[in-house]
Amino acid sequence: MASRAMELPKTFNPQEIEEPIYRWWEERGFFTPRIDWSRKPFVIAMPPPNVTGELHMGHAMFVTLEDLMIRYHRMRGDPTLWVPGTDHAGIATQVMVERELAREGLTRQQLGREKFLERVWAWKEKYGGTITRQLRRLGASCDWTRERFTMDPEHSRAVREAFVRLYERGLIYRAEYLINWCPRCGTALSDLEVEREEEEEGLLYYIRYPLVGDGWEGPAAPWGSGRWAEGARAFITVATTRPETLLGDTGVAVHPEDARYAALVGRTAVLPALGRRIPVLADPAVDRDFGTGAVKVTPGHDPIDYEIGERHGLPRINVMNPDATLNENAGPYAGMDRFRAREALVADLEREGLLERVEPHRYAPGRCQRCDTIVEPMLSLQWFVNAKPLAEEAIRVVKEGKIRILPERFEKDYFRWLENIRPWCISRQLWWGHRIPAWYCDDCGHITVAREDPTACARCGSPRIRQDEDVLDTWFSSALWPFSILGWPDDTEDLRYFYPTTVMETGYDILFFWVARMVMMGLAMTGEVPFRIVYLHGLVRDEKGEKMSKTKGNVIDPLVVIRDYGADALRFTLATGSTPGNDMRLSLQRVAGSRNFANKLWNAARFVLSQIPGPIARPSLEDPGLTLPDRWILSRYHRTVAAVTEALEGFDFGEAGRLIYEFTWDAFCDWYIEIAKEPLYRGSEADRARTRGVLVYVLDGILRLLHPYMPFITEALWGYLRRAGVTDGAEGLIVAAWPTPGPVDPAAEADMQLLIEVIRTLRNARETYRVPSAQRLAAVLAVGDKRPLFEAHRSLLVSLARLDPERLVLREAAEPVPENALIYPVGEVRIYLPLAGLVDLEAERARLARELADLEARIARTERLLTSEFAVRAPASVVEKERRKLEELKARRDQLRAEWERLGLR
RNA sequence: GGGCGAGUAGCUCAGGUGGUCAGAGCGCACGGCUCACAUCCGUGAGGUCGGGGGUUCGAGUCCCUCCUCGCCCACCA
């Protein structure tokens, strides 16, 4: 028998099939949809990974989930588009290239802007293809013909268009405002790019500011002499963690209702070191319980102080240079680094007797998200988006249900962030990114903002204009992604057909960074929501639940996992091991489990394929010729199709995957295939054809259901079916039709269930009594009115429970009970096993005692329940169910008691 | 200071709208090279569903409270 299965190795080897299959999919153009205006498309804009990045588990997760949705919808026949791309990741990429330069002893300034950008582009060329190649290894069925990069001319045009439009609407403006400044990167950052990590030990400095009056009109001696504050009678003490910012103080504030300081409000303090006269004022922003209740006000270097200063008309003084050394406004400390200046100033304060005390204090300074440098709040001239009006719209569309966020609980976060949104600083003092399209006129000072590079000032016509040196926040550019990838601002067919996109699938960690901003920009630019559904997945952690990081050395490299277990195994693990919005722990043991599942499927298919040469009957539940197991597996299969489809529609990918797993392994492999061997090996030609038909039909269906999870192995196996000529006409599984739920047969399911339970009970008894596996068991089955069922499946019982066909008695009556037989009740059926010689009386006594005790307890519980209020208050059906249960329990108890007696047990 | 999530068998986790929901995989124990598969097959043991209180005829499943862990946001200088 030269069977086809012999062509397949015994063990599934992912390495051999994955890459060729992917190449075939891509070359055949299956990833590119055909626009069909009569059908609604399914569209995902892929969150673009950093162009120079390396694949990590986060990517593996999003590829798995998005590809899952994409493949499902493609199989459903929807025109399905998944647009891939990469992000230039301004600051991240620039920092990487700067690090490379640093190894050569160079800085970007030494290189100059143009040369530096050349280096970045070279870097991009070198590493840019890595990530997209890696996405392919995972099986991402995205449309590479539409691949985009955020620095492409097309996307750049979109960025400029968006900037100009917002500028024209007055929503983008340039202003001097307090921003977060990273001294290492030399750029402004948005609030989101500042992270407050662990609290650390810091110090809280209590500093006395002398007050003018009481005969003291200011310092007579120079700063540092030790007599600077000589003669001062009154002081106000403030507490600060950043003493050096004192040099920028323009006021001292207390709470308006703070009785301790009421008398001081309105007086004038003298700023240490600089001698500046600053007012003592009252402002409700002051926390009376912190420090002394009096706070130095530094509008140039602190956000709250900025607001206090604004309310009271205080001057704003910047005391720092971009590199965080102090500037000329810092008097004697000018030129010092901020932390050196702190030491020096504190020492001087002490000398002058103005340092009251220093306390340990835990605090968490803001740090640059990219380089971890402590960020300095600083006054700076930057470009901003007035996000408030945009945010209001973004809130509205979610409230109105035009966008659904899954899991829903993230809506709360989304609303809260948008409701409290502040002006978004979008200019970055970087070189890698989209240059701000604003030109300053040297002659009239006018700012020209234009879609095309202007050659002259829009107001005075002067050709002496210079473009703004800065670039835009990367997130400004990526906020346009869902429509820029479709050709916006042009009115392209893609945009008309595929926009708004359907699902935005991404990690919850960039809900604010990206998702919220896409909604704002989408609405502002296109007047429509950019997507209908936001699906947020959790973070992938290591087996201990810790965040994977290179420094911790606990990263699990997806490519290594793919090499060792296959992409399908990794995907299945990620898809079934996670619930929306919750983090998951990835362990290689689980991946191995998925790999085993793939192997199981492989071998099930080998078996089916080995039976294929020969006539095939397409099965139908209408066909009276089907056997009970046939009807059972078809019915179960149809239920599975319905349940899986429902779960997928509800974005319940884990549940759907588990359903397929269970059906495949338990129902199909462990039961149906085992049962099928009988008709296949010993049946008639008709039996074989019928059984083959069922096997092929169900396997084909399993492959379809599983394809979104395990695209490679399913495509490979389906290819064998296809070549055997037993599939529908689809060219590949990737474009084959999603199965439709068929009819079910509850009666067949119930009968089969009974047989299965009887077989399990018999096997259980064998194990309990250590019957050698070679020994065939004698059994008497009292099956009541199920006699025809059992008669018809005699051989099935014999083979699966390893019974002795000569000594298997089937009968209706429960009595008489055979001598020296064990009794096992299974529903209405009673199993008698004459195991007299084999039974260990002690063991049997123990078993019976345990079971009886258990039964008694359950009977008592149920009886109590049925005599309680439950009987009158609960729905009749529920009560009835309990009644039946009680009857069953009692019957079983009586049998066991009888057996107890008969065995002469005490 | 707010907000959110998690705490269910040894481990990792599932468990719409309260009534076979007490489950799966791994691990463990025992028995099997049964002609698709030892990346396997068969059988089994293991849980007062974090603690306490409440609502209800009935609660992992709803409410309150507490504990432990994790995350997000926030202007305590």
C-alpha cells in the first residue's frame, strides 16, 4: 500500500515549509485585495515598527492578532487590506545613530546637519529591511505592495498638509512656554515623553529668604561674604528639591488662607545670591502642608510656578542653557552645570546662614523616555498644537459609539487623558524627522507656513527667508498613519474604499501616544473616525511576569522561538494565552505545547491522507447511511464552527483557539480517528468511502478554522488535500472559504456521549484493578432500552475498551446481578465486571467506601436544597433538574450498597 | 493623591448577562513502543475559586470592606 502519507515525515518540521509557503503567498499576490464596491472591506493599518528596530515579542503579538483577524476576514471573502510600514522614530533613531557616532568619537554637531542625515539614511538602508523580513517570518499576510515609511515623500506630504491645515485653523501656533527639555538630546519633549520612574532618595532644602523692612533694606555685603543677610529681621522659609532654580525665582507664594503667613503677604523678599526683590503673594495652588507652606515661585522652570506667575504677572526668567549649564541670568553661577551649581549655591547659602536645614526626601524626577537624562522644565519658544478642541471631538466619537474600545475599561483612561489634555509641544530640536514647514522672514519677521517650499516671504515678498530648523514630534506624523497610507491628502480610490479602517490593534501602552492622537487627527483631517474599533492587547512578559528587557537579559527572541518551535507554535501560544488588555507571561513550555499540537495535527493529516486514494463520499447528516460516530463528529464539528466563528466575531481569540484545539485533539483525534480505523481497515468499500469522506470533510474544516492561528502548517497540509483532489477549488487555504456551520444531531451526540462514558468507565476499571493491557475483559452491560444502540456498536466497545467479544453480554434487564461482579453505573447503564479473581478486596472496600460517602454527602446536600426555599423560589426547570439528580444519586447509592453487601464487605 | 488590572488545582491561565463552571494545558502518579503521532496513547490524584461581611432560594460569578502584587495618570515645590 503505497500511501501518500509516506511522503510526509513522521514529525512536522516547520523550518522546511514556512519560508517557501510565505514566498508563494506573497508572489501569488494573495495579500493584495481586489477592490469590490459591493462589499465592505476589512482594513487594518499596521502599527509601524521603528524602521531600524529588531523584532521583539511585542511585534510578534501584534502580528499574531492582526494577521489572525486579517486571515479570518480574507477567508470570509471580505476585501481585506493590511497595510504594513515602518516609522522613522525620530528621537529613537537619532539617539541610536548618535551612539554609533560617539563610538567614533564624533558628535552630530561636528558632522553637521546634512552629513548627519546622510548617516541616518545610510543606517536606515542598512537596518531598515530587517524588521520587515522578520515580520514575514511570523507569517504576516500584509500587503507589501502598499508598504509605507513615515519619511516617504507621500507621507511627508501628508504631514505637511496636516500641519498647514491646523496652522490655518489656528490650532498650531508658536509660543514661548514652559516645556520639558532633555539636556542630553537637546530637544523639547512632550509631556508623554517624560517618564517618572522609581522614587529615589533626594534632598529637600529649606532656604530662608530675608524680607525687606524692619529697618533692613537689603544686603549691604556681597554674596559669599557671610554677611549678606546681616541685619535682616524677618525671613520667610521655603522648601525646594531644586535649589539652583532659585536663581530664576520671581516671587514667594503662600496659601491665601494660611494664617501663619497672612501678615507677610504683600511684603518683599530679597532673593539670595542675586538680591532681586520679589513679592510675597497668596495663591491657592500652594499646599499648606508641604514643607513650610511657603513656596518659591520660579515661572521659568516649573509648571505650577508658571501658572502662579501668570496669575500674578510675575516675570519669567530662564536661568539655563540648552545643555543644562546655568546661563548669564544665574549671576555668580553662570557657566556651571546645573548639579554643580546646586552644590555651590547650597554651600553659599549655608555660609550666609540662609540654609535652615536639609531633609531627606523621596521624589521621582522626570526623565527623558529615550536617554533617561533628568528633564528640565524650561521656558522655550516652541510649536504647539492646541489639542483641546481636537480632544473634544475625539471624546465625542467614542461616547457616541462611533469608535469602540476593547476592552471597554480603557475608555475611562482615554476620556480622562483627553479631558485633561494640555497643549501638545510638537517641535523637536532634532535633525531626523519632518522639518517644520515654517519660514521666517529676515526682513519683516513674518512667518510663512506653506505646503510647498516658498522662495519668498508671503507678506513682504523678501527672498530672505529661512526655514525653521526644528522637526516635528514623530507622533505628529504617525497620528496621520491610518489615512496617509491610503493616499491622503489626495482623493484616491484606496482612501475612498478602505477608509475609515476597521480595526486598530495595538498595545495599551500607546493608547495616548498614538491611538488618541490618531483619532484627533483623523477627525480633524478627514472628518471621519480613522477606525471603528480599537483592540488593545497586553504586554508580553517573561515567565516570571517581568517586563522583558535587554539589560535584564530575560528577552525571549521571537526568531529563536520560531527556529526552535515554528512560527505557528509561537502564534498559537500568543493568541490563546492572552486575553484582551491583560499582560501575558510567555513560557517556552507553552510554546512547546503548541508545537505538540501542530505535530498532532500533522499526524492526524498524515493518517487521513494515507486513506485518501480511493472513492470519497461527501458526508451529509441527511444521509441515513452515516454511522453514529460519523453523525457525532459532524455534529460536533458544526457546533465548533459556529462557536469559533462567534468567538472570533467577538474578538475572543483565545477562546476560539481553545475550542479548535479541544475539538481537534479530543474529539477528532482521540475518538473519531480511533473509531474510524475499524471501518477503514475492516469495513466494506462503502464503509471506507463513507469514513474517508467524513475524515476529509472534518480535517478540511479544521485546517480552515485553524488557518488564522497556524497559517503555515494548515496551508501545507491543505495543499496535500488539494493535490489529492479532495478540496473545493480554492487555490490556497489562505483564500479558501471560511466554513459555515452546518446542521447538528443532538440525539447522535447524546448516544455517542453515553458510549464514550461507558468506554471510559471500563478503561478506568482496568486501570484500577491493574488488568494487564493484553488481557481482554469480560463484561455484562445492562443497558435498558439502549440495547439497539449498544448492539450496533458492539465491536466499537470491544476494540476501544479491550473487551473479550466472546464474553461481552448485552442485555436489557439490570437483574440479576452476576456473581462476584463489580458494578459501575453510567447513567441508566450498569456495567458488571466479573473480576472476582482479580479484585483486591481491600482496594475495593476502600473504593466503595469512598464513593458511598461521597454519594451520601451529595444526596444529603441535594435533599436539603430541595426542602429549602429553593424548591419554591427557583425556576421549575432548575428544581426539576435537581430532582432528577437526586434520583440518580439515590439509585447509584443503592447499587453500591448492594454490591457492598454481596462482596461481604463490612 | 486618584484610576485600573490581577489574586481559581504544584505552575501558567479559561471561566458573556448568578443556578452541571469548579475547567484546560503543563507538571505529577500509574499503565502502555495499540499498524497517524512517545512532540504519543490510556487512567488518575490535586482547588473552602486572596480574607471578612452583605444581597439572594442560590455567588469565583453582584455589592461593601480589607490584604497582597502589578500598571496607568497626577503640579506636592
